[in-house]
Amino acid sequence: MKLKVEISLLKNGRINPIKVGYRPHMVSVGGQGDFGVIEIFDKNIINPGETFEGIILIANPLIFKEFLENSPFAIYEGKKIVGTGKILKILGEKAVH
């Protein structure tokens, strides 16, 4: 599944910036979650504290049935929340393998 998203990285969430290919663990408000791959628009890296729009390719779209446009989600690294986001648009059903 391909999603256009807005993501805000928390200032105290990560030490290092993220770049294209970052594989976040996304978790919805309802607790469903999976990994995706980020494609970033217009920048090579995003630093903690920045907000950006990009595309996330979801590994297992069946898990994300509860994700709708405008749905919020959190980005985890282990047990730590490192960012928050919102789905702006659902773009397609192609899964990442």
C-alpha cells in the first residue's frame, strides 16, 4: 500500500536524521502496526524536529485496513516514539516485499 503522509520527527526522539529508505514502525491509534519504507519529497535528509511530506510504502497492507485518510499514527523505534504523522492520501495498493 502506498500512502502520502505528513510526518513530524520529535526533537528528542532520534539523535540522527532520517533519509530515503528509512523503515519506520508505524502504529495506528487502534494499535495496529507494521513497517514501511519512506520516500521523501524534495530533501535528502530530515532532521529531528522537522516536519515533512512524503510517501510510505507499507509492507503488509492488510494490517492497515483501519488507516484512512486523515488517520494519525506514531512512529516507533523499539519502545520509543520518535515521530507522529497523519495519512494525507491513500495512493495505491502496491505492497513492499
